[in-house]
Amino acid sequence: MLSIGEFSKLAHISTRMLRHYDRIGLLHPSHVGNENGYRYYEQTQLDTLAKIETLKGFGFTLAEIAALLPLPQEVLALHIRAQITHTSQAMEKMRKSIRLMEQAIAQMEGIEPMNEPYSVRIMHCPEQNVISIRKTIPPEQIHALFAELHAEMNRRGLQRTGPTQLRFLGEEFSYEAMEVEAQAVVSAHGPNITTIPACLCAAVVHTGPYETIRSAYDALGTWLAKHLEYQVCGPVIERFLCDEEMVQNPEEQKTAVLFPVTPLQGTGKGDMMKQQG
């Protein structure tokens, strides 16, 4: 048997941590002296300790590791696969946060973005036939909503003839529950397929990761504050021109943000179709 000090050296882990593992029931010494209370370990326990440290490196908590240790290899592999998915999602959230922080720092330091400033224009949106699914969901379920829409299209053999887009239908924005409608332009008619009438929209195209799209909304809001001859008259639309499935680099994503508007009396039609910065 090995003393706790010898075991600590071989395992390259502190005696303090070994005592903690013993206290929480994760790794008990194989023998404790009755008279002196010294802890002793079997050499075979090095393998168990190595497994604990490996699972810690994978991001599992000590409580989770205690439940994982007795599992057979094939079951443990399933838990590790699930941890890979969880870690990947966490990494993506961190990358998004980093992009937002970099953008905020650039604005604070007065650094101009590499892309051209947003150019707002009034555009005519033609009549569209769309298949749609309408739900009230949190933002993180948007992907699942479009997956459901695509599955329905595949089931019915419908081909997309235009972009996919998201309409925000609620009276106010909510991070907990957004009332939205996922749409795809199609040429067919049938259940859940409606015709959206033609309209005018104030629009900008946002190039870059979706999480930075807030700046596109800011640009539209600033433009509308200066152009009181137009009044917003319908739900906001996000039209996905180049989404994350179409490009490998998030910086290449393109999303159009459209505010349906109506010109107030006295606005000339010739002014409505020109680009306005």
C-alpha cells in the first residue's frame, strides 16, 4: 500500500485534494490506520484517480463524476458525447459574447467598422406566397422552429422559391416568449400557405454574425427618426439572404431587416424608391 504522500506524488495531485475526494465520497483510501488515522491507497486506485481527473478535464462536476465512475464504458461514452454537445454550445455562446464585446469596444474607441455604413432604402416588396409556422417561443428555439418548417415542407414535397424569413408578431419584444412566424416563399397553395400582400419597406442588409444584428435595427431606428414622412405599419421581418448553413464564416452571413412602412401624405413616389443613407 501507498501512504497518502506517496500516492499524491505518483498521481501528481495534492494531499489536500485527496482528502477532499475522500470527504465527498469520490475516492476513499483503501485503508485508514485505527491508531493514527493515516490514509493508505492501493496502487490500483491510480487508475480510478486518473479517470476522475480526466472527467474533470471534460467539464463534469465532481457530483456528476461520482455517478459516472461505476458506469460501463459504452454508457459512459454516451455521457461524454452529450458533454461534447453541451461544451460546443457553451463555446459558441462565448464566441458570440466575445464578438459583441469587441464590437462595443470598437464603438467606444471610435473605430469605424470595416463594412460600409448601413444604407437604408425604401423598397417595394412584391406579393409573396409563404408556408409558415407561428409560435410563441424563446429566442433559442428559433432554429428548431425553422427545422420544423423545413420538415413540413419536405413532408409535403414543397420547394422553396424564395428566401426564408422571420416575422415578429407580438406587441412587444420579449426574451422569454417571442410571438414569431417562420416563413418560406413557395409557389404552391394549401394548408398553412398564405399570400402576403405587396408592401413598402424600409430595409437594410446586415453582413456578419446574427448576434450583431442589433446595429442594423439601430440604423433603421435612426433613419426613421429623421424621415418622419414614413410611418411603420406592420411587423418587422428578418429575411435570411445568406444564413449560417450557406456560409462557413459567420462574417459572411447576410440578413435583411425590413420595417413595413407607409408614406404619409405629401411624399412623392419618385423619392420612395431611391436609396437613402
